[in-house]
Amino acid sequence: MVVECKAKKEVLCVKVEGRVDSETAPEFEKILNENFSGIKAVEFDMKKLEYISSAGLRVLLKVKHQTGDEGYVLIKNMNDMVKNVFELTGFSEMFIMK
């Protein structure tokens, strides 16, 4: 897993590569937490994300709660397999998806 974070004012832009599963999710969460100061919105670019498990989805849900009612979480550039996971779990209804 490779995660690249860049803050643009109150928006955290995150590129995720590889797999986010039970093995990598703790590190994914740690990286996001380290970059979350003053953030109101998060935009995930998942173009190179190959796989996400329930452990990864939990991290995304936590991020959504951290942004609160004032912010948002945008998820874009998912491949069909990752998009299918979001749709099957109902997560596609919880996030803005492009």
C-alpha cells in the first residue's frame, strides 16, 4: 500500500495505491490521522487501489465521522472491483462518488 497526502487549505487530497485490508488498514488510518489537522473535507483518488476490505471501509467511515456535518468525503476513480465493494456494502450511499 502506498498513500500520498496533500492538504489544500481545509481539504486533504489522498492518493491510495495497492491494497487496503486488515494488514494495511492500521497504517492507512495512522497516515490519515497524521494529516488530519484542520481538515474539513477529504478527497480520495483510488485510481490505483486494487482492493479494499471491511477493515479499509471502517477507516473510511471513521474519516467520514471526523469531517462531520460541515465537511464531506469524495471518492473518485475507483476500478470496477472496488466500486462493486462500495455498492454491495451500501457505502456508495454514504460517500460522494465520482
